[in-house]
Amino acid sequence: MRQARDWFMKEFKVKTLEEAGQLCPENSQNNAYLRMITSYWDMVASMITSDVLQPELFFQSGYEMIGCWERIRDLVPGIRQLFGNPLYLKNLEDAATMYEAYLEK
């Protein structure tokens, strides 16, 4: 996970699904890293959106989650369409929206 986080923060700066496909081709290490990071943060976000983890407590120090969302935000609609799953990373999206509202306060 540590290697995936390092790669994601240093290397994942794509703007389109095509760029993501070039950087993270199927069955590649980069693809595994991307899936590891996004699924991890979606899992954490599910704890926030289901009130298992108190949002304000998390938002005081969980900056990395919103950084992840910002890097993939524009890609998610296309990925959802590609996978045929309109709920893909929905917890992450919802928690990031909550986080943005928290930061605006």
C-alpha cells in the first residue's frame, strides 16, 4: 500500500480515461496500484457515509482521501459507464462532497 500511495501521488496525473489507460494498462502494476488506492479510499468513505466513522473527526486529519478524489473526479463518470456501474466509487464521491462542505465552513 505504501508503494501504491507513493506512485499515486507522484505519477497519477491523468486527465482523461485514455491517459489513464496508457498509464495503467490492464494487468499492469500501475493498474493494481490504482485499484488499491481507489478501493481503499472508497472503503474508508463507506465508513464515513454510513456513520461508522464520525465525519468531522476524520476530516480533521484525512486530507489524503480528498486528494485521491481530486485526482480521479473527472474520470469517474467514464469509468462508471465503462463498467456499467453507476455506483462505482459512490461512497468516495459522497464523502469527498461532505469533506468539501466541511472545508468551506
